[in-house]
Amino acid sequence: MHGEEYVKNPLTAAVLSFLVPGVGQWYNGKFLRGLFWLLVTPGLWLGTGGTLGWVCHIVSAVTAYSYANRLYVR
């Protein structure tokens, strides 16, 4: 495996971020983005009675997946 780079699995990133928004971004090495989702999502859950909380969960998972997918070498 000399010369190969360790890459992140997009599905793992998406599942992690769906379970806890921001964790998929941390898995991808994007700590500030992860912190953003971790702080914003609960605020939107509480502030909108859950409606935008679900939206944030989905968007967080999709962005984590997309970023990992760009890094993923097949």
C-alpha cells in the first residue's frame, strides 16, 4: 500500500452525520464544519419545533457524503 492515501467512506460519513449532525464532517477531517452543524441543528430543532431540525439532519448527512465522495478513490 505504499503511495496510497487513506480515504474516507462516503456512506460512513453520511450515516455518522445523520445520527449526530457534524460527526460525519469530523470523520472527514472538517472540524469547523462539524462544529457548525453540531451547534446549529439543535437550535433549529428547538426553535422550529423540529421542522428545520430534520432539514438540518438531512443537509448535514448529504454534505458529509458529498465531501467524502469527492475524496473517495475507487
